[in-house]
Amino acid sequence: MDYTRTLSFKIVAIICAVIFVAVILINTYPLFTTQELIVDSICGDMLQTANIIASSLSGLSTLENEKISAIMTILDIQDSERIIVTDLYGEIVYDSTSKANRTGYYLLLPELVCALSGQDSFYCQYIRDAFESRACVPLYNTDSIIGAVYLYEYDAYQGSLLVSMQQNIRTMTLILLFFTLLITFFFTSVIRRRMKKLSAAIGEVRAGNYSHRISIRGRDEVGEIAQEFNELSGRLERTENLRRQFVSNASHELKTPLASIKLLADSILQTHGMSMEDMRDFLGDISEEISRLTRITDRLLTLTRLDVAQTSQLQPVNIGYVATRATRMLTPLADHYRVTLHCETADNCIAMAEEDGIYQIIFNLMENAIKYNHPEGYVRVISYVRDQQVYCMVDDTGIGVPESELERIFDRFYRVDKARARATGGTGLGLSIVRTTVEQYGGRVWAQRREPEGTRFIFTLPAMDKEQIHVFD
């Protein structure tokens, strides 16, 4: 694995880039700012000193070394390293230094030229860990320029302070950089271990181990991803269990009619001289088993379409109208079982759904209520609106469902009375289709026991108000 492509490397690279920029700023900006402050301070002090000297010498009619020396003795200015006074032509008439005294020489500097033209000038440079500064101001007698005062200063003390500050900043930067990198590598290693743990868990699930769970502490993004992963793997485990149970149940349900068909066909083939009446009975049984297989496969295909397909083209459906139509269609079946049908519906039971889907829901519930009823019993369908929900109830006076079985009757292939279910042609898929269809329309369905006997099935859907219905008109 290329380490440069890992998340930890990218995090370290980004942090190092940020630290690099921060180090440059820390080691440059304070020093430049401090250097500018020192230069400004030196400039102000030197120009002030030069102006004081120029003001003291402004009363002289002629610039002579003795007179200037006397005034300098009175002023007692010792801050500046060297003081030079020139005449109007740049000739040095006074030099405070005894070494390399340049009295009588001409001073040819840009600062002097600027001062003799009537402007104060200052120049400073930081070189060899010291500040080398020059200041020059014009010297007036009344309103005429008669010369200039030039100051030179070499300040190694403040230069050493700047160097010391630079060394302290560099030391602090190195210490900060060391601890920052140490903390960065620690946290990136923690993140890397957590990500490796998450990646290994994903590999386990990819390999088919849906029961695998990951334990990552923390409430950060990685912890949230781990929690989402555990929930996802839990759903995958439940789905896989349902799939295996579904395959097992489907195989069992399909195996029974297939075994019956094979047994009946072998009996026909192995029985010599079978009468036509017996053969018709056997073929009638085979036809019934084939019809049973057809019903099972049709229901399985219906569930498969509901599982993978999204509902589309929903429109307002009058639940009462659909319930009335289903009641009319099931009347012959109810007469056969000697069961009375009642339909009580309200006109405002409108929900967004598909009419065929609602018809299948009500038809399945009523058909089950008729087939699992007692002779002279009844089935009642009631629909009404309450709390912005459309309620549709199917009551029967049938054999009922045990309290412990109410939560399982919507599972696929689940049947309370398997013997009676086979006798009535049940597949154990009708209620599963009902629940899946209702949930696709944004509703829910459940069952309740009725006293003294019977079952009540209830499903709800979000109701539409009149304004919403007019949009579709």
C-alpha cells in the first residue's frame, strides 16, 4: 500500500504545510516589526538631537571650530557616536571624534546634499548585527542656510537585542514545532488505527459476515461512521436472515405441491388398467396442485415487484369507493361460505395511492376474513377520517388469531392454521403483500383480537384535504 495515498499522510502533510507557513511568519513578522520600531525610534532620537544642535548653533554668524566646540561642551551631547558640522559648501568645520578627524575635508554624502537643500534626512541599515544610522539637518542663521549638522551612530546594543530576540523566537519555534509534530503523529496514528479498524470491519461484512460489529469510541465523525456501519450491518444481517428464511419457506411451499404432483403422476403411470373416473380424479388433484403452484408464484412475483419497485403516479383514491367495489366482487364468495358482508364508508376518505393497490389490500383482507369465518358469520368494512389519517377496518367473526401470533401474521409464508390454510388455498403471502403495499403508500397496518371472537385488521393512510384534491382535478 502506497503510504503517500493514505489519509494519515495527507493529514500530516497538510499540518506540516500549515506549520511551515506559521514558522515563517513567526520568524519573520515579529523581527521585521521590531526592526522597524527600532529604526523609527533611532530616527526620531537622532533627528531630535541634530535639530537641538542646529538650533544651538543657529546664533553663530560664522562657523568656527572653537565656537562650535564650546557650544558642544555646554550641550554635553554624548548619545551620538560622531557629530560633524559642515559649512554651506560641505566643508567639515567641526568633527567630534578625535580619531580620523576630518576637519577641513569635504563631506560628500546624499544626506548632506539633502540637508543643504533645506530638508531633514535619515538613513539606517541593519548590518553585522548592529544598526548603522546617519541623520543630517540644515543649519540656519536667520532664514539662510549656512551649513548642516551630521550625526553618525553605530548601535550594537539594540542590534544584540534583536539578535537575542531572533534566537529566542527560533528556540521557541523549534520546541513548538517538535511538540506539534509529536501531537500530530499521535493523533494521526489514532485516526489511522480507527480507520483500519473500520476498513477491516467493512471487509468482514463484504466477505458475508453480517453479524460483525465494530467498537469505536468517540462522538466524532469516525464514531458516527462506525455507528452507521453497525446499523447498516444490522440491517444487512436482518435482510440476509429474511432472505434465507424466505428461500427456505418458498422451497418448502413449492416442494409440497410438486411432490404431490409427482406422486399423482407416478400413480397414473404405474397403475395399469386405471379407470377413466379414477384418472380424472387424479388429474383433478394435479390441476389443483398446479393452481396452488400458480398462486404461490404469482404472490412471490407480486412481493418481488413491491420490494424492488418504487410507487409511481400516485393519485387521490376514494377508499370508500374501492371498499364498496371489493365488497360487490366478493359477495359470491361470501354467499358460498354463508357469510354476510357489510360496508360502511365515509365520502371524505381520500388518500394518495394507486387504486389497484388499495383494491388489492381491501380484497385480500376481506377474502381472508370470509375464508376463515364461521357459517352465518359476518365481515364488516368501515372507513373514516380522524387526525388527518384515513382509517379502514375489516372486522370478522371468524376463528380469530392468538394474541401471541398477531405480530407474525404479516410475515411471509406464516400461517396460524396451516391445515385450514391449505384447505382454503392459502399461500401465507397475502398479508405480506398487504403490509408491503400499505407501507409504500406511507401508511401502516396491524391486527387486533375481537371479543368474544374474530379479528380486526386496520390500515391507515395520510388523508388528503379538499385543497389538495382540487390540485388533481
